[in-house]
Amino acid sequence: MSCAIAILLNTVGRLVVTGLDNGLSHYGVYNVPLTYQFLVPEEKLGIHVSTSQITQPDTHVVAYCSIINNLSQLVDIITKDIPDITRSPKLSDSEYVDLETKCRSYVERKSLATLELSMSELKKDGHCTDDNLASLNFQGILGVSGNYSCFAAPVESPSFNITADEPIRLESFLSEGELLRDRGLVIRPNAMAWFQGHLHIFEQRVSDDDDHTWWYPLTSIGQEDTNAPIIVEFIYQAIPQISWFMNVIIGFNKLMVTTSLPGLMLNASQEESSKTYQNRNPENLDHPKYIYDEEFLERRKDYIQFKFCKDTSKLLNNLGLPTSEYDESFGCHVPKYMSDEESIGQLKMIKLPPQSDTSLPAETFTRQPGEGWLCDERDLWADGPPKKAPSISRKLQ
């Protein structure tokens, strides 16, 4: 059983797909049209999708969960036929590219005249901006060191090196200048942001004596493919509807009861249901499919589906905790069907959400202006993150 989370910024056509699966993880950025709607897989693929309608510009979140697909299979289905741009995700217009080119030329000229280049010097006459320098760093052109270099990715062999010698405004780096916070009350100190085309998590801290806000990156900048655990945990905590959806599918997976394949009326051919067919066509067992019991579905009215097991001739359903009778002729458990009145107190019922719901909007975050300063690494990394951020009043005068 696995889940993948898709995060879409539809104003620029950026889709991040991430997830965890038994110690493995995935993080990828994909280019999609501005009119993109979240994929709704065919029902036979056995994937459940949280509410996914998009009605406005925003960062939208959808969970894809399955009891028969692993994370790699989910990612393949979600991202089929869309370009992977994980290595170069930032979208820039021609005007921005021109300014960045001018900044690079200025860095080249200054590097001929001095051995030490500082960010403050490069920005002084308006030749470069924080965002220009960050972009050149992300491209591997510029190495950045110094007390305020926490925004920079490590560069193995940069063409130029500069020192980050002054605090930097967080909002100068963020897409649309916004932070994404938890739904409802903004009570957690962490926030997510689109930063150089990637999703990153920042921790908020307030300085001891002057109320300035510092933001510390918790995710690795420049090593984004390692950030899935932190991003997934943030979304799980920030959007209760997503965590609820994932937990329902997890519960479904844990509370399934086995029943005999020949013991139910299925809309699959007898040939496909036979063990002879299974033995003769083992490739079908590697790609299990959902099989519907229409009579039972009609009787129950709530959402029930059955999964064909690839390693047995059984079906799995979500009747709840095992309350089954043993049937010697089939050698497996057959569910005891109960009325709603009989099942009270005896079965733990799970009402699954539909496999997809495009009638309700996809989940979003609380948006907040990205105000504050990026971290001072002398204080942040010497002995681990401090409980309080350092004062920066002396540096801002």
C-alpha cells in the first residue's frame, strides 16, 4: 500500500510529485500546461485520488493512494507523458534572463579586478539582485560562502566565488513572495515555499531582542531529491484532509477480509477466474486489477470494491475486522454478510472515499507574505539549530 502526493502551482505550470514507500522516497518536478487538471486514473488501476478540482490560481494538493501499486508505479502513472524538469525547474521570462545575463557579465568583470567578491558589492550599483545571484548559483556557475549563504546550493567547480556578507530578505527569493502555511490557525513554526522552482520547508524563529524574523531551511537546497520525507511530513501535518484521506486508505489496507474467488458473482469471465487460467497466464498476476461484485455493491450502497490477489485465488474487501466463517470446500475465509443493525459493535466499518472526486476543490494551503530574513549560518550550524534566532539589528542599521 502506497501514497504519492502531487502539489501543483498552476500559475506557472509546476507539478511536484513526492512520496515515501518502505524506506524509499521520490521527489520530482514536472512541467504541465497552465490549464492542467490533476490526473484521474482509470478505476481499474485501483488508485484512490483525494478531491481534485481546480478553480483558481493557487498551490493545490492531491493525494494518490493504492493498495495494489507501489510508489514507483504511482509516480509512473501520475507523470506519464509530462516532462521531468527536476534538474532545471525555474521558469524565467526573457526580461529576467536578460537581467541575469547582465549580472553574470558584471561578476566576470569584477572578478578580474579583485580576488574577493561580496554580495553587497555586486548589488550596490543595481547590477545584480539576490535572485540573480541565487539563480547563477543554482546553475552551478557561482559558488557562495559566508555567514548568509544558507540559500545557496553546494557547487563542486564554480566559475566564480562570492561571499554572502549581509542578511538577505526571504521574500526576494520566493515565487510570488508567499509562504504556504498550515490550514486554519497558523500555529506551526514551519512553512513551505516555492524557491528556485523547487518546494522547500523553512523554520521560523524570532530573534532575542529585536523581533526580527529569521527563516532557516530544513530541506537541502541543491539536493532536492533527498527532501521527500520532510515535505511529506509537512503536508501531512499542515493539511488534515490529506492526512485523513491517506489514513482511510491505510485503514482499508489493514482491515481487509479475505474471501474465496469462486464464492462471489463477479463481472469477470469464468475463464479469468479459474486457477488454470491464472497458472497459464502468470503475467496477469503481476498486474492485479479491481473486480466488482455488482450485486453486493448494490446491496450495501456504500463504496465497496474487491481486489484480486496476485499470490492467491482470493479477493480482499473492506468489511472490517475478521468476523468470518471457515469454509472447508474453498480452504479460505468467507465473510459473514450482516445487516447494518447486526454489524453494530461487531464490525469496524470503513467508508472509503470514491476513487476520484472532481466535484470538490483540491486542498490548498494558507498563504502568507514571505517576510523576514534568511539565516545566519554562524549561529545556525555551529551546534545545531538554536532555540532562538540571533539578533540582526546590528547588521541592519
